[in-house]
Amino acid sequence: AERTHVTATVRANQARVANTLTSVDDDTGEVEERPRESFRYRSLNPALGVAQGLGEGLTLFANIARNTRAPTVIELGCADANEPCRLPAGLQADPYLKQVRSVSLEAGLRFGSQSGGNGGSVALFRNDNRDDILFRSTSVVGQLGYFQDFERTRHQGLDAEWHSRVG
């Protein structure tokens, strides 16, 4: 239809993270060589968006998308609960962490002039993450801890935006 817009995409992600790390033993001061580690992450990430013009400067919209994020070098280098590290340094060869997978859903309404006059939008959103990566502290007073996959996290809320041109 003339006032309906549909957008669909598929993005292929491939990431390889490789580390060769060394660390210094806190007790002896000796440099400890760690084995080289290499991790590969692959994902297909689809997205779908729909916008429906309602007239009088109103547009109803909705989007759903799947996204992924490979763990960073610091997350992979500090992921062993048996050998916590002091951040931001003290990395060592550690276990594999899964890539973070998220599904985002957004729906809302845009109103007013989008090309420079007064207008805005209101949108509800929800982002569900699987295998999110969180830092777990191993001591109350120290700075030791490690990164770990966390089964599920959720971020949700309301976004409101207003714009106006003056002069």
C-alpha cells in the first residue's frame, strides 16, 4: 500500500578472536606463558520492520531483530572462575564464552513533521539477551573476578523523543 513500508534484512556475522597471553604470578613474580587460544563465532541475524502512515503526520511502526556480539578479548581473557583476574589487567588463557544473542522488539508512533518542524516519537522496546556476559566478583574487598555467560537478561522500557526547529 502507498503508506506502508516493509524492510527486511539478513546479516551474516563471522568473527574470530585469538589471544596469546602471558601473566605474572603475584607470589613469585615469574612470567607465566599461556597457550594460544582462538575462538570462532558465526551467526545469521534477520530483521523485519514495518511502518504504516496514518495521515496527519502520524506513523505507526514496529521492528523485530536478532543480533549477536562476540565476546571481547578482555572477556575471553578473564573467564576462569578458578583463576580470577584483576581488571583491567591480569588476563590469562580461559574457557570459551558463548556469543551474546539478543532479540529486540520495538513498537511505537511517530508524529509531527519529521523534516524539521515540531514532532517526536514514543516507542516501547524490549531486548532479551541469551548468554549475556557479566562480570562476577570473587571477593568483597578485592578487585578480582571473572566474566561468565549469564543465561538471560532483559532490558525494556519506553523511549520518548521530541524535536523542534527554532529560527
